[in-house]
Amino acid sequence: MDFLYKQNEALLFEIQETKVWNEMIAFWHLGQSGVLLKGPEGMICIDPYLTYRIETSDPLSRKC
């Protein structure tokens, strides 16, 4: 099955092999609101989970 987006090892390989030059950044959408930013000095992952659900759910229950 072909996927529209790369995932797993193919995505990791693409991120690792992408060259980013001075004053530039590369970014990948990781699904929902997750983003990976890569610059010449390193990378950062941002994956905000914007909800109060965790605070209001029963921490002992695994049901979401």
C-alpha cells in the first residue's frame, strides 16, 4: 500500500539526510498539529496537545 506521506524509517531517513543551509529551515508536518523544524544547528519537535481532557479525566482509567 502506498502512502501519501512518508512514515517510519522513510521519514526518519528523509529528515536525517535533508541538508539545511544558513538562515534556512526545513519543516515536516507530523500529523494533527505536530511539526518538526530542522535548521543548520539542530532540530525541534513541536506537538501541542491543546485540550483540558487530561485534567478532567480519571487518571486511573485508561478510557479516553
